[in-house]
Amino acid sequence: MSSFDPQQRLYGDLARWWPLISPVEEYDEEARAAGELFRLAERPVRDVLELGSGGGNTAFHLRSRYSMTLVDLSQEMLAVSRELNPGVEHRVGDMRDVRLGRDFDAVLVHDAIDYMTTPEDLSATFRTAYEHCRPGGVAVFFPDHLAGTFEPGTDCGGGDAPDGRGARYLEWHLPPEPGSTTVRTEYTFTLREADGSIHTVHETHVTGLFTAATWRGLLSEAGFRVTSAQESGPAGRTLFVGHRPAG
């Protein structure tokens, strides 16, 4: 994730639990979706920049097909990703203003884009993606929620490690305030150390909630031609693709 609050422990001292909280196996289908959207580019896609790459789970499924460069704001999450993706380039940076001085055939922003909580933040990220996208390339975005279709609810999950550690989480999306561009999610993590000791952590995350029209408008202002795709299933997300003109 990128643009996290420094007080959010999930991306700080709890990052070592990320592989159990969000197992890499769960990202295969989303990586396939990203690869399909890369095919919409007007040029062959070989070099891919991922902004807000977090623990590197999506990149793990893409690195055999593309040369990946991973950028995230959390040093701790990058350390997790380096262990999962050895040999892949990792850079510390904020998706709103990072500038690497080179461009790529495609830019990927997974659900880390949710941490953009103002139109200004969202627009800044789109400009970053545009600056790093080669003519004829694409920028692909995976927001978890859109205003107008958001449904409050809960989720849970987690897993166990061979050394005896285990993690479980409860994720509770609360109803947004009327007209708000943010939504609050309460997380509770129950963590078991290898020695059997257990502790719990609770924290609040605030993420962005924008209309599809806002997404399209800000992507267009950044210079992209905009299309979208729908994930399969009744609760499938709307994915956005920014096409940088070839000429």
C-alpha cells in the first residue's frame, strides 16, 4: 500500500504478518486481470511499474512475464516484498509525487489507490502514472470501492505458518457519511506467535470513495483516454484503464 498513515501498524511493525493476513495465492486471479488489461496497450508491454506495491503479492504472479519495478512508501512492506520477489527492483516512494526519471510500457496501481482520500491526491497519482507511462502504454487501476455502488459489510481471513505463527483478521466497512468521499474501515488482528502467545491489534483505516465520473474526469485531466472493465462475479469491481496516446 502507498500513502499510508504512519500510525497504521499494518504497514509498519505488523508488516511481517502480511503473508499470513493476505496470502500471495489469493492474488493470482487479480494478476491475470492486470495482464489482460495490459494487452489493451498499443505497444508490447514488457516493463511494468507498480505503484503502491505493498508486500509484492501481485508482482509475484507477474514477474515471470514482465520486468517489474515496485514502488511503495513503507520500508517494512518493501522488505516483505524483497523476500518474496528477490531480484526485482524495489524503490521507496509516494505514488503522488515519486519520479523515477524513466518510463514504462504499463503502470499498475492495485488497491493501494484506495488510500487516496481527496480528489487532489487521486489526481496527483494519475499524473505520476501518466509521467511514467510511455506513449501507447496503459495505466491500470484497481479501486476496491466506488461511490454509488459501495456496500457496507465485513470480511475475515488469515492463515498459518509452518513455524507455528498464525494470523486472523476481521475487516468491518462502515456506512459512509452522506456526501463523504471517504469510508472508514475497522480492522482487528489476532496474532499468534510461534511460542503460542496471542495478542490483538485494532486500528482504523480511512480510504477514498469517489464516483466513477470523478475517476474518469481526473484521469482525462491527467492526459489519459479512459476505458473501464468489470471484474467477473456479482460483486466485481470496476477497473479503470488510462491509455496514453501513442502520437
